[in-house]
Amino acid sequence: MTAALTSLALLSALLLALFASGHGGASPFDAKPDLENLRRHAIKVDAAPLKGFARGDAGRTRFGRLIWLGGLVLRSPSPYFGGFSGLALGPRGERFVAVSDAGFWMAGRIVAGSVGGSVAGSVAGSETPQGLADVEVGPLWSKSGRPLSDRKEVDAEAVRLLTGTPQSGTVLVSFERIHRIGRFRIGPQGIAPPARYLRLPNYVRTLKANRGLEAVGVIRAGPLKGAVVTFAEGRRDSRGLLRGWLIVRGRAREVFLKPIGGFDITDIAGLPDGGLVVLERRFRWSEGVKMRIRRIAPGEIRAGAAMAGEVLLEADQSFNIDNMEGIAVHRASDGRTILTLISDDNFRFFQRTLLLRFAIAEREG
């Protein structure tokens, strides 16, 4: 990368930190859309393929414990596109629903297939993302049936499929500023008003406005199947452990993640074996933005535990990343576990909405 490009990347990272750190209040750069007139409607989303995950090395496909399957830069002329902080996928990884921290949802279909003649195609098979189709957006609603509009109530940070599919099912959506996790039905008109909110510990009320419930996951197998795991962004206990909650049959108990290198949790999702995958982010003035993905084994997950997990991937700005905030999991027809990530562009012209896809590599030997 040339010195000019390096400087530009660092400047973008600095601006990201300055304006995405979210200390409340509007800024001259605040481009979040006005939701007053938003109703469910179709939008056009253009997708340009990324030339590899590693900048300048498009043929490389192995990164840590992950195999690169492909990625897209997503753009839309619609003002209701961007800020995507959470992503959930159906069982086949095709249908999706995402939530924006501006207070709306986006749903549609990920078009995937082989990339003929490329290295990525030989590895990825039918899981290489090629575009989005049938995309719609619509407002998130209050329990009373009113579209969310106030800045304090619209900040959706995570979405997780609880039952059914992204077309017809139930999702959990977490919010910060007014900290809560709602259970929402999905039907022909998209995400409906919440049926109810989960009961959370009183401690959640003490979270800072922009350091709230950043991640929500649902355990998919084993004795804890159906349990909900949620973490607050960057909240640590007296031992320095990242604090979260394991909610089993309506009862919330603390659970912890051992921090590594000053990263914060941005999302969490259940794995087919009953484990978890954690998406993390770190910013430093000297290095810009980094991301990391950790896997937590099923045996580590229990109330009161300090989980550590295994680092699957760590990436800096020498890779095609942005402000990666959402992660979703599905199992491919050949049995591979697939991870799909989405970035929050903060509605800034110098950031990108990226959709990245990896497979977890089987252990060698």
C-alpha cells in the first residue's frame, strides 16, 4: 500500500473513532435518515465483489482457522441503507434480516454460488456471496405499535433468529441507550411490534448510553439449547473481565469473557455444536480499526464462568475490513460451518458496508 493510501486509511480510521464513538448528540457529519415517513418498501442494493480478503493478495484463502469464501461491498441509493449492527440468517444461509442502529430493518436474500475459474470458487463452492436480491426495508416498532423515531430508542445493535426463518419466525433485537431486548415476530409485513421484552438484571440500567447490549446470541444445541447470551460493549467487572448474562428459562445470571488485547465485543452467535462465536473490535490511534473472531466451546459456557475460547482470526487494516459489527452462522449443505459478517458504515461516506463470508476449517491431523 502506498504512503498516500496508508495515510488515507489512517485518517478514515481516526474519523471513524471520532464520530462513531457515540458520545450522544448530533454532529455536522450525522447522516442518519429521518424515519418519520419510513414504511416497508423495496430498495435496490448494488454489490461489488471484493478482490480477496488480504489487500494485495487476492489468491490467499486461508486466514487463521478460517477459509475465505468471498465478500461484497454493498451500496444503495436509498437513504434507508447503512448503520447495520446486527445480522441473522435462515438455516440455509440465504434469507437474512439485518437491523440498523438508525432504527430500521433490512431483509432479503443473499445470492450465492461458485465463482468460475477463480481460487475462491474452487474453495467456496456454492457459498460465495454474489449479491443481494428481494431487499426490503421497514421501521422497527414500539410495543404500542408506533414506529421508533426518538434517537434514544432507535439504536438497535443486534438481531438473532429465535424461531422459524427471517421470513416467518421470531427474532430477538437488542437496543442500547434505552437498554432492552425485544422479542419480535416476522411476517409478510416484515418485523412486527415486539410481543414482549426480556427480563434483564437491574444492573443493565446502569450501563452507559452508548455502551449497552451490543451482542445477543442463542445457544443452538446441548443442555443450554435455547438459552440467550448477551454482552454489554466494553463493560468490565472488578477483575477486568467482560461482563455479560446467560438467560436460561427467563432467569439471567452473569457470565464473563476474558479480554485479550483491549478488544470490545460487537456481536455473538450460536454455533451448531452448542458453542458460540464472538466478533470483537479494537481501535487505536496508531493502528486504526482491528477485528477478531473467537470461538467458545460448549463446555466453557456456564453461569459465572470466565470464558476464553480460541482465536479463529484477527485482522487489521491490511485486510478488507471496516467497522465489523454483525455476525451470523449457518451450516452449508456439505456440513461446513459458515460465518457471515456485516459492517456498520455509520452513514459516513468514507466507510463501507461490507458482507464477508468464511468457513471454519476443520482441524488438521
